Amino acid sequence: MQNLRNVEAEQFLLGCIIIEGDLIKETTLEPKHFAEERHKQIFKAMREVDKLGRQVELANISASLGEALAAVGGFEYLTNLACAVPSTHSFETYETLIYEAFRLRDVQSAALAFASSPTDEGITELYQKTIEAQEVGVKETRTKMDVLTDIYMSMEEDHGDLTGVNTGLADLNAMTGGWQKSDLIIVAARPSMGKTAFALNLGRNNAQKGGVTDIFSLEMSDTQLTHRMLSSIGSIENTKWRNPKRFFSEDDYDKASKAMGEYEKLDIYIHDHPTQTVADIRSKIRKTKKDHPDQDHLVIIDYLQLITPIGKYESKNHEVGEITRELKNMARSFNVPIILLSQLSRGVESRNDKRPMMSDLRDSGSIEQDADIVTFLYRDDYYDKQSEVKNIAEVIFAKHRNGATGTVNVAFVKEYGKFLTLARQMEAAM
């Protein structure tokens, strides 16, 4: 009887979506949450139609199913789903029933696995699975009074000058108040401007101040990135890592040893698989949040255009737009700042003033819309070897949803890949 009710809930929910296609946008259900295999296939097809920006209705769902249409019962079954729905007003009720059934199946499966092969580790895994199952499909609701109470309480607290994750650069902190939790921050630049080095500095600064940093590298290996961070920590020339045996001096060996000791203590996690999807990134962030619940958490992704998409899209702009939307939602759901590196188009090179602008964002799509902060890195001495502005990088805030736009100048020690507060660097040089 219980199974029959669960199947009916799945049928009614799918029927609701066929009648009102926009309901697909209001649910967090995934195909795995359905018990019936054909319902999984139908819901997956609905998601794919919605991702393509098309109306979720019978013809488009059937087309998306393709050869699988016959296996799920054909066009007749889809029509019957829509006709059998008592009311679309009960959509959330059907959704809740599906989640409840999934949670029970999930825990039951874990319990049976433990019963067939009981171990000490299995006890922990079963407990963890039970806790996770309780969170599936749970939607937090806050009343107006909850929000006002939080605001009132915050009025009594002195947050100081820093309200977010410390950037490690005084002038950058002054502009942002630190990287704010739930923000999606774009750092874009042309090649060789130092955007990877800049991001690594931000990640290391956070970890050195007691935070935890996840770095998702889709272009460089963990060894290459670690070389860069050791160079920055120990003030070792980057190029010497190509052959330390030949190029390292005795002093370099000493500095490298000390830098390794310091780096080993930092909570920095590099994920360097080249074909990472948004789902892969989400799972790693979730693990870090569980392992380090009380630390300031910073996420760095290098870089946007190399993230592997899930599914097919009409254009690169649609693909990138979907990725940035998901990353923004991820920043909000995990309550962490995400720094996303991005390429710029070659249009920059054709102008006399090569400082980047919003229109230079490559595959821009909805990047500007989804991002809370859009920054560009620019170094005048890269383009003009006679420039009087040596070893200075401009961090150009082109968009700042909750703050001011403008430019922050920071010192860039290129041979070490190190970014420093400008005043501090000038004092060191005197």
C-alpha cells in the first residue's frame, strides 16, 4: 500500500509538471529520488528540456526521450500522467512524499549493506547516511521576524573593518571588507597578467590566518601549483623549480625546506582533475565544510571556461551561463565566497588602453548578471616596457553589488608570484 502511494505521488508530480512546465524550476528533486525507473527517465528528460530553455510540455518531453519514449510507456503514458492529476496545487505535497520515500529507501539500503557485512567503519557510515538522509529535500524557511531579529542583533555587534574572509591585502580589505560569504567573485585577465598567482595568494592568505581553502585547478597540476605557493612563501624564483638540482643555491634549499614546513601546516586542498564538473566541485566543497565547520572557507576555481558541462547546450554562452548560475547558487547554499577565474577576449589587445572592460568577458552570457563582484587584473608594465609603473598590478572592480567600484593597486613581485599591499612593499624597499 505504501509503495502504491509512492508511485502515485511520482505520477501526480510528473503530471503537474506536464500541465505547468514552470513547476520544474520550483523543485530540487533529481532523477535518483524517483523509485520507478521510467519516472526517472521522464523527469531527466524534463530537466534537459528546461536546461535548453524550451517549454516543458508533452511534445518537447517526448522529443527529449527519443528512443526511450516507448520504454517509459509511450506518448499515451505521458498524456495519462497529465490527465490523472487531481490538482497542481498539491505539487509540494507530492514532492514531500517522494523525498520521504527516497530517504527511507536510502537508509534501508545502507542498513541492509551493514547487516550483510558489519564492521566498525560500517557503523559510522550507517550513522552518517542516516544523518544525511534527514537533510534530503529539507527546505529552510525563515519568517520575516527571523530576518528582522538577525538584523537587530547585528546592529548591537561591532563587526570591525573586516566582515568577510580576509584577503591578506590591506587595500583590498578596505574596498571589500573581505570576501563576503555567499558571493561569487570573478577575477578575469588576459594571459600572463598573473591571475592564477593572484588567486593562489588569496587562498594562501586565508589559510595562513586560520581559514581553509579549496582550489580547483582544471589546467595545472597540484605539483605545479604547490611549486608556485612555495615560491611565494619562501621568496624562491619560480623558474628554478624546473631543475632545482641545477638551479637551487644552498640558500634556496634552506628557504624551500622552511616553506614546505609552513605550507604543510596550512589547510589548503588542491583538486586538479582536468575534467571536473560543477557536481564534482560541489561534492568536494561539501566534504571540506563537514571537515572544517568552524573555519573561514574560501573556494577558488581556475578557471571558468575549463569546467566540464553536464549535458549539451545550444551555444557556449548558454553553457557558461548555466555554470555561473550553479556556482552562484552553490556559494549561497554553502555560505562561502567563490573566486572564479575567467578568460578575457582578444578584443583587449586591439585597443590603445588595454585595461579590460565588462564587454571583454569571454563567453560572457550571464557572468555579469550572476557575479556579485567582477574584477580585472591589469599590469601596465606588461604592455609598455618603458612604463614608469613597474611591478604594480591594478585590481579593477568593474562590478561590486554591495560596495564601491574603482581600482586597488597592489605590488606584484613577479619572480616569486607574490602579491603584497603596496605600502608594505614600498617600506620594504626603503
